[in-house]
Amino acid sequence: MGYTVTVDHDKCTGDGECVDVCPVEVYELQNGKAVPVNMEECLGCESCIEVCPSGAITVEEN
């Protein structure tokens, strides 16, 4: 069982909170936006959703 992580780049402000809070380093900042580069590592903890000030992240169970 895994998770699909999506970042709405129109909403993302690139503050990096998701990068800092993620315990398994799912995100990287690329060109000022968060990008899920290790989606297969996602634990589904949703910490990234909680800290995202713009509501740009969704995590869905596969």
C-alpha cells in the first residue's frame, strides 16, 4: 500500500515547510516550488499537509 502525493504548483509558495517536516524526505524544492521526488517513501502521516500554509499538498492512499 502506498500514497500518491500531489503539489499544486499554482498554490505552492515554496516556503519549504513540507521539506523540513517530512520524516522520509519526500520533497525537494526545485525552481522555488516543492516537488515530491521520493513519493514511494511517503508514510501517509500528512505532516506536510498540516504545515503547508497555502494548502497546496494532497496525499491520497493508493
